[in-house]
Amino acid sequence: MANHVQSFDAISNTMLTVTVREQERSFTSHLDVICGVSSYFTKRLKGRQDANLNAITLDDVRPAVWITFLDWAYGRQTIDDLYSADREFEEHRVHLTELYIFADKYDVPALRQHIVDYFFVDLKAYQDEEADTFWRPTPIPKCIELAFRSLSSTSPLCRLFVDRFCVNFLNNITDNDNQQMFEREDLPLEFCMGVIHRHAHLRHAMIEGNMEVDYELNLGDYHEHGPDEDISKCSCQDTHDEDYYEESYYDGSYYDGF
Ligand SMILES: [Zn+2]
């Protein structure tokens, strides 16, 4: 996946003004910077000679999402930097989910991957030595709702939400977090089905002896690597949960049929 930060040495002076909904705010940026990360905008804008080339309107994008996208595309902010912005814990994650949905619709694969990397670590269970507690985070319901409403249930972010929920699942449905989650009326059916299929699939693998009860996830299962891509330097090569989970288990089969 190409590095999204381009040198200005290689960027043309052609500018693009994008008007997004809500207050009809307009933002002007370099066409090459936008097209360099998005095949959607490349197809729509590159090589066009007509008068509308330099100004387009996007009806379904909020200004906050477009601003974050620009900050990221210009290399001003990484996904980690975004956390220091003026957003609370939940608001930050909802914003990232919205950004992922934008990156799905407007085809910005590098941004999708950065957001998946963020959630992969953010939702990982961890030991809090000081509090002597083992935390098992669950995805925020609003994020689940947004993701499943706007994305395919087989998209990496939806799969990650299901898989992290399952790997962090406590012993039964009446455990506090699980119960609160399933009592919500706005929890998407596709998410619930994903959890059921995932648990059934894993249970089968455990009974067959192909999998430990205490299993871990692989970040690479949520990356969209092309067949010819050199993944040796990809972030997924050194971001595994634990070493004892030897090889990728995910084969996607439990998402078939719903
Ligand atoms: Zn990767």
C-alpha cells in the first residue's frame, strides 16, 4: 500500500474545491493529494477537462470527516494523533467509524487500514496491573450500529468488531457487558448473527482440536492485501496478539449465508 504522504516536488498546482454538506462548507486542496489516496476521486476527476473539474459537491460527507481526511491525506495527522483532538472517548471512536465508512465509499484503502490497525489494538484485552483487573473491551454500540448500517458485514471493520467481541466474550450471556450489549434494541441483527456464527465456528474448531480455547487474533486477517503486495513491511507483520497463536485462523467461512 503506497505511502500516502507525497512530496510537493511531485504534486501539480491543480486545486480542487470540495463543498460538503452542513453549512455548505468548502475546502480547497491539491487535486493530486486527494487522487493519490483515492481511486474513486482519480476516476472521477483525473484527466477531465470540463469546467466542473475544480469544484465538486459531496452530499453525504460531514465537514468534520472531510477535515480529518484532509489532515490525514496531507500527512498532518496520523490516526493516533487524532486522539488528542477535542473528542471524548466514545466520540473519538464514532468519528473513526464514520471516517472508515467514508474511506469505504470513496475508496481510500490506506485510511481504512490505519483505522483497522487502531481498533485492533484499541479493542484488545489487557491486564491492568495497578487495578489488578483484566479488561475485555467491547466495541461501542454506536460504532457497531454505524458500521453494520453502512458497510458490508464482510468488510474488515465489521469482521473485526464481531471477532473482538467474541474473543473478549466472558463466560456467558449474563455477564454485564454482554447482557447490556444484547439488550439494546438498536444492535444490528447482522452483528448478532456474526457473533453466533463466529462462536459456532470456533467451538467446532476447538472440539476438533484445531484451536486453543484461549485464542488470539491476527491483524493481517483484517488487512486488504493485494495478491502482488509485498507485506513484509506491513504493520500486520509485527502486530499479533501473542506469539502462541501460530497461524491465521480466520478463513471467512462463518460469514457465508447471511
Ligand atoms: Zn498487513
